[in-house]
Amino acid sequence: MSNSSGERRDDASRKPQQQGEQGAQRKPGQQGRQQQEAGGGAGDQHGEGNYQATRDYNRGVKEHMEKHDIEREARDAAPRSEEEARQMEEAERAGKDKARGGGA
């Protein structure tokens, strides 16, 4: 940074900012957390995620795990035959390929 006489001065010589001024020092992650807490309403989305939807999803998963027999659900979802297992593996492969931008 240069002053009017052309001398160079370092940033340490600048006046410290008062609390509440633009760019005041924050703890790491504080701004994102404040945006998350303030967000959640329609159109108040920050960054790439919808924070309210994430909270709702996490709450739903927690409730489901508390109220359902997860082990039984996993057994019920397992393939019942070799053919069904092959079909499930093929569907998973196709989904991963599509997610990578491969053919539809």
C-alpha cells in the first residue's frame, strides 16, 4: 500500500477496525454458521446448499432410525435371488455412470 508521498507502508500500520465494521475479525466458520441460522426461508439460500432442507432431512433420518427396525429393513431390502442381485448391481452401475456424465 502506498501513501500520498509514494512511500510504501505495510498493512500493520493501518488503523484497526472497530467492532461491527465491514470485514471485522471473525472466528473461523462463524459467518457460514450465521448465514445458516439466518437462512432457511424461501429464497434465503446461501452457497450451494439449502440449509432448511438439510436440517429437515437430518431430523427425518434421526426420527426414522429411532422409530424403525433398521436391521430388519436392511434384510428386507436385500436381493432375494441371484438374478435380483445382478439387476440391482446393474442399476447401481448405470446410476453411477449417469452421475459421472456418462450415457443415459
